Amino acid sequence: MKRFKVMVIAAVTVAVTASAGTIIPKTAMYGDSVENADSAGVMADSIEADTTEYETLNAVTVEASMQHTGAEKSVYIPTKRQRNASQSATDLLSRMDIPQISVPFGSTSVKTVSGQAVAVFIDYVPATEDELAMMRTSDVLRVEYLQSPTDTRFGGKTNVINFVMRKYEYGGYVRTRLYENFLANSGQAQVNGRFNYRRMTFDVMGYGYYCANDHTGTAQTETFRLPDETGGINTIERQSTSTGAKFRRNDYSASFRARYISDKFTANNTLVFRNTRIPHKDSHGAVTYSGGGYDDSEYTTVNDSRRQNVTYTGYYYIGIGDSNSLTIQPAYAYNHTTQGSIYTEAGLTPIVNDAGDNSTLANTSIEYGHTFGGGHSFTLYGYGEYEHNRTRYTGTTEALDRTSSYTGNFDAGYSFTRGGFSSTVRFGWSLSHIDYNGVTNDFNSPFADLFLQYSPNSKNSASAYMHTAGWPISSNYKSDRMIQESPLLWRTGNPSLTAYRSWDFGVQYVYMPSNAWRFSGYAYGWLVGNRAAFDYQPMAQQQALVRNIIQPAGGFGRYNVGLNVNWRPLGGKFNITGSLTETFTHNGRPYNLDKSVLSGYVQAMYYVGNFNFVVAYVSRMYSFDDSMSGFYTRDKDAFALAAGWGNGSWNVNLQLQNMFRWHWRTSTTEMASTYYDVTRQNYGVDNHALIQAKVTYTFSFGKKSKSDTDADLSPDAARTASGILH
């Protein structure tokens, strides 16, 4: 006879089943071990007659929850299938279908379902894109989603994903990642070596990328309306078509990281070297004119650029007693950028624009947190930043720009959590001082955050938030240099630009009735006040237009509402996700444009053994470039089929994307204003038919810890940007 036990396991997805027809005594209680079997050395025929009453039970399955939501965070446990099939952190997030975030299959960005940025952490330390790409997903124990967390380790971020990893007592692994995009002629190689010894972790990473294609370019039709001497309007249409292109890009980077972690102290230091070279971004074609007396001709554009930078990022967490904590994050970056372009058109003087920029950025944030009894907590946050840009323009325009800026943010926050309710309110002040070629501009503005969440049980949660803040204008828009783009168009900045203010607000509801179903509904809004916007105006004493920047322009607002549904039948072997979003955008003066668009995506995944299969579709996307611009872009939709195999060490994935699209058109961009209209047909490899092969191999050594509170990766490198006017 059989021996069996009925047990409840609460940590991972384990189903314990008593087979239909199994006979157990009536007196057995839930959770008891029940044995009805031969014992070693005991013969069945030596047992006396059994007078106990028995009854037959139907099949019973006890299934642990893979998800729960609460007042402070939502927790999701990836299945072995998902971890085994994933090649990166974002791949795992796409397969897990967390209802608060959106990561369509193949995407490397993580956003909320309403389109806001999500900060990604690994064991409470900010993670870089390289670390997410090279994550060993088999070590992921759980994934947490938090909104406005009070934990100082998250640095005051609004939306947070935190991976909780298994750690090694000693040893580590070497992980290699290769991929090639056939037909698009691009690929990358990446390797990461990790060694752990007790509380120390060391990482060395190398990365290389190449892209070489002859299909990148733009064909555009421009309409110029230029006032003439009689007070009328002289309309000129300029049409450029591309007959050839050449694009080449190479990226190289190396990073080094050392980390120490304990319950009360974490130290993480990362050093990154990067080199990006674009020797060719060239095109040639024909230019035709209608009006203005210009002759049709041919044009050639030659562009090249190079960017080199080094960044240091530090992260220090100190736990002080049971109720106090301090987090310090210093960062430094140096960036050297050179770029050049030559535009030639038959019969016209060549336009030469060269620029070189050296930029330095240093910043530090400090956050202190104190937890009181009864669910009360308090935080103090401070941030300081210094940035310096030295930019020299040569060619058609000769100039030297020097910009220095000092920025500071200070805020205090209070949080209260009790039962299923949590709330956070933060008030602060932003300060900045900008010196542009000796002209100074000071900025100071208050900001505020409010977050509320109620979770009556582990299956339901509702949240609402509001944020308002002032933002200084980037220094590269403050240049007053005149840069010529074409025979009829120039561009310049505006040294008088001041800060603008934004408001964003949203509500969200999450319902997870079982492991098989997840739902989320949401609404979101973003408004901009004292907006700066590009404006195209006639140039004095010249038959041309200049793109300048005006402030205040008309209002800008974006609003969306949507629904996300995930279904996992067959015990999770099959997974289908659908998302729909309606987005409305208002772009006021000088563009006076309103747009309303329905978009979404659907993806289905199936797992059998070590194999996995994916079908995914993303609808066309419509978006404005940013709040300053009137350019409105319509992307192509995308369709993908994928098949993969993984066994823990090896992972192989083959994708077929857009196999019915054999043209190189990627998107269309339009803009209309009083004096200038433009329609662009953009060409490239992004939406062309593509065959992508990706392989990862991991060689591991040493001993893993059995603890489920381990930690593992590191922070994002310091932000750097050149000061070149664009």
C-alpha cells in the first residue's frame, strides 16, 4: 500500500494533491500526516483486523499564492518556467505580467501601465541597464512593486521595481550574452564575471555593439510661408528625397563594481567607461523647389560624432538602530563629445556645423528616515548637483559657450500605514543657479507629492497620487547662437528661458482573484504650465525662417485611461495578456493641436518542458516628441513570433519580427505652424522584417545561500549630457 502526507507549503508554488480514491481514516485531521503502508520488517499478514472506519476522498489540491498586494507593496513570485525561459530582467518582467507595469515582449524599458518611468532596483540598490541585461534570472526569488516607498534605500523614487535575489556564500558565475539581428545587420556581445565571498561581491563587465546599414534616413516635404515686401506671403515648398544612405555605429564599454552588504550597512561602488562612435550618418538625394526661384538640385549630408565618458556611482546605506536609516548616493561623470556635419546642395554655399563639448557633472543625495511606532514614519531628503559645459562651435558659425549650473532639492516626508491603508505626503523646495556666458538665472520653486493606497485584502488594491514641481530649462536651449540647418531654416535658443511647472496625477485599481487572473485599470494626467515651445518665425532682412524658443506658450496636457488583463490557464503553461489605452493630447499655441488615439498590445506565451513559444502584437503608437515640440510621430505596428529553449545554463531564443514588412519605412512625423509645415518619412531598420538570434550561457561555481533575503546588483551611472544646442 502507498504512503503519503498531506502538507501545506506557503512559500513557493507547490501543489500537493491527494489522488481521487485515496482511502484515509475519518478521524484524520487537516494537516496531520496519515500513513497506511507496510513498514520495514513488518509483514502485512501479521497485522490484525482493522476496525477503523474509512471513506474515499476526492482529489484535493492546495495551491500557494504567487502574488499578493498590500498597503505598502505588491509581491510577485516568478515560476520556474518563467525564470528558465528569460534571458534578462526585462524579459522576466514581460513574462510575469505584473499588472502595475508595462513591459511588452522584446522591450528593454520598464514603465507603469500609464506610461510613467519606473526605477528598477536589485536588492534595494539602483540597477543599471547592463546589469538588467545580464541578470541571472534563475536567482530571482521574488519581484516587488512599490509606489512612493518610505524606505530610504529607494531614494524617494515614485514607482519602484525591486528584484530580491538569491546570493552566494562564495563563488559566483560568468555569464555571456550574444545576439545578432539578421537583415538589420546589428548585434552585440556582453560578458559579466561575478565573484562573491561572504558579504563581498565583485563584478567585471564588458560590452560591444555594432550597427551597419544603408537604409537609415529621412525624406521630407517642407512648406515655408515667408512675408514679402508687399505684405503678402511667398510660399515655398522644399521636398527632399533620399536616394542613398550610410549608417555605422560602434559602442564599447567596460565596468567594474565592488559591493559589501550586511543587515545594517551596504556599500556599492561602480566605475564605467564608455565609448560611442558614429563615423557615418550620411545621406544623399534630390531636392526640388516650388516657388522662391530656387533651382532643383542634389544634396549630400555627411555626419559623424564621437562620445567618450567615464562615470562613478556610489551607494551607501546605514541602518542606525531599529528605527533610523541613512542613504547616501554620490556620483561623478565626465563626458567629451565631438560632432560634425556638412550639408552641400548644388549651387549653394556648403553649411558646415562642427561642435566639441566637455561636460562635468557631480551630484550627491542624502536621505534620512525615522520610523515611529503605530505605523508613522518621517524622511528628510537633500540633493545637490553641479554641472559645467564648455562648448565650441566652428564652421558656418564660430562661437564658444560656457555654462555652469548649481541645483539643490530639499524635502520632508511623512507616511502613515495601518491595516490596509497607507499614505505619504512630501513637501520640498528646488533651487538652481545657472550662469550662461556670464548671464545668470536663479530659480526656486516648491514641489509636493501626495500618495494614497487602500488594500482591503491581498487580492485588491486602489491607489491615487498627485505630484507638482518646477523644472529649470536645460542649458543647451539657452544658447543664442544662430545655427543654419538648410538654405531656408536656422535655429537658435533663448537665454531668457525660465523654469516651467508640471502637474501629474493618477488613479489605479488592481484586482488579482487567483493565480490565473490579474486585472488593472488606470487613469493618468500630465499638465505643463509656463511652457517653453519651439516657434518658427521669419528672419529679418532674409528670406528664411528661424526656429526660436518662446515662453510662455500655450498649455500642454496629456491624459490617458486604460485596462490591462492577464490570464494564465493550464497551471501557468499558457499565458495571455492584453492592454488597451486611450490617450488624449492637447498641444496649445503655437501649434493648437488636439489628438486622441487608441493603442494597445497583446501577447501569448506557451511553455512545454524546457521550450517556450511567444506570439506578440503591438499596435501603432502616436506621440508628440515632447512638450516643447509640435512634431507628432506615427510609428508602425509590430508583430513577432519567438521560440526559445533553456536549461538553466544555456538559453537560446529565435525571433521572427514583422516578416510581412519588407520596406524600410519606420514612422511618419508631422508638424504644422503659422509659417512652417513639415512632413517626414523616416527610414530605418526598426520595423523591417527581422530575424533575431540570442544566446546566453552561464557557468556558475561556488555555493548559493538558502536565505530568501539575499541581495545582488548595483546602481545607475551618473547622468551626463553635452551642452551642444539641438
